[in-house]
Amino acid sequence: MKLSTVLTLFVLVAVGAASFAAAATLSVASASLGSGRVAAAVCDSDGFTYTHTLNTSHAVTTVTVSGINAACAGGTLQITLANSSNASIGSGSAALPSSGFLGWATVTIAGAPPSANVTSYRVAIS
């Protein structure tokens, strides 16, 4: 073999070995992903009543949620409208006043889904 070929191979092996040695000095830290449980305070356990308002195209523009317990005052009501596949097709939220709360809230629905497609309501108060 020629001297230049031998030198080229030697340089390539040296560079490869140096890269391997540099990688061996890297520190690796592990992080963990866990799960836990948090107690969720329930301010209303007996359910709600829903009334929706439609526009001229029969799309849901607002939903009034009533029958909300006074213990929920000061919370935020979040509502999601779902179709028969349980996929979200519209949602909205409203702050419940901390004083003078009357047990109901009207939420404007983003997306204005067709009324015929709404098969369920999902409500959370946080």
C-alpha cells in the first residue's frame, strides 16, 4: 500500500476513536415520568340542566347550564359539546361569580356546531 493511503486510514481511525472517546465522557441523566392522584373537590354532585340557543342555521351558539350548586360559586365552568363519536365539536367557558351567584351560567360556544350533531355535554367546574 502507498504511504498516503496508510496515513489516510490512520487519520480516519484516530478521528473515529477520538469521537468515541468524547462520547464516552458525556454524562447521561435520567428523568422520571410519574403519575399521581389529586383529590378533586366536588362542588355539585347532582347534575345540571342544559338549554341551548340556536342561530338561524340551527347551530348552537350558547348553552345555559342551570342547577349549579351554590358551593361552585367563584369557579370556572367549562363545557364541551360532543358528537356521537364522543369527539369535541364545540366548547366554551364562563366564570361563576363568587357573590350573588344564582345557580346558572350562559356559555358562548366556540365553533357553533350544528344542533343535530350534538349528542352530549361534558361539564367541569374548577
